[in-house]
Amino acid sequence: MNAPTRWKTAWITGASSGIGRALALQLAAAGTQVAVSARSADKLQELGPGTFAYPLDVTDPIATQDTLLRIEKDLGPVELVIFAAGTYAEVAADKINAATFEYIMATNYQGTVNGLAAVLPGMLARERGHVAWIASLTGYIGLPKAAAYGPSKAALISLAESLKSEMARKGIAISVVNPGFVATPMTANNEFAMPFLMQPEEAARRTLDGLARGRFEITYPRRLTLILKLARLLPYSVYFWLIDRFILR
């Protein structure tokens, strides 16, 4: 993304790697001053000109509020916020561990809620702003080995659907981003084939294009989106037959 953006100041969490990092670099290159947050302070410092590092663990609601206050004191009101912090763990049905589920939900879902609680009061007072978060196409339907990750992303989709109409009336745009497989450190250890694998730079480009167009749902790649949306419409008997035949074979 090289053209100037409509956003003077943005805040991105999960900016040390993957889609979050690519988003920060592309926005900064287009002239937006980008506050970047992640737990890894060293990686944030490597992002370069146009980015401003604010290390943060999004699971800490007080630290999240304090970080937003520091950002707006230094850079001014944030106009675009993208919550991209997330984690993943493959969970087999015979290895359910409550701590894994708790950690993934605390990071992926509650971390986003913590961010929302921080940014919405100021945006509502100003009656403008755009808030987006990274969910996943896996949030559409239950998939094997995604028993911890998938529900956290389904919750994020539902959160966006629940807030969208009410926030729009108050001048706040809500967007939910549902990527397919993207080549990031989070997917690097997957031992299964990842169809339509995309590079984070392309994912970021498509995300920013959708945000600039004001879209509520931003999804990619199109073919995988279509497959999973159609899968939601199948009777369970057919869906589970397909899982048994093609996924768990």
C-alpha cells in the first residue's frame, strides 16, 4: 500500500510478526503514524520509520488502557485500530487441556475486548473511528484439531456482528477480518497441507483495501472463503462425512 491513507494515526497490536507486522509497515509507508504493540519490544523496534513502539501484553486490561493513553498523549487520537494479536495451538480430541483453551481465549478474544474497552470511549466521544480485528475463516465452522483456536475466532466474528449496527449509529466503523492460511510464525509448524497459502504482505494489502472501502467483513482467499461458507449450509450428516472422508482419512 503506497498511496496516502485516510488515517493520520493508527494502533496495531500483534505487530511484531505476521499480518500485524505487514499492516504496520504498509500503513507507515503510506504516511500514517503507526503505534505498534506486542510483547516483544525488540521486534517492534525493528519496524523502522513511521512506527512507534508500545510493548504490551493484551491479556492485561489495565496495561492495555495505559498503553492507549500513552499513545494518544504522544501521537494524538487514534483513528484506526487493528487488533491483530493472536495465538494458536493444535488440539487433538484426546489431548484436551483446559490451560490451553484458557490461554488462547484470553489472547485472541479477551485481548480484543480489552482493546475495545480502551479505545471506544474516546472514539464515541469524538463520534468517529474505525476498529477492526483479525478473526479467521476457521471461525465459520468447527474443524478437526481447532477445538481451542476455532471457538476463539468464532467469538470474534460474533462480537463484530453484535457491535456493528449500534456502533455505526454512533459514528464508529467495525470490521472483522477473516483470513485463510497465511505464512506466519503461527502456521509454520502446521503438519497438514494449507490450501491457498498466502504471504502476510498480500494479506495486509487486502485487509487495508477492505478497510479503506469501509467493508464490515474482509475475507481472503476467495476460494477458501466460498468453500467454508458453503460448508456452513450443509446438513451435519454430509459435513461430517466430508470431514471423515477428506480430512481425517
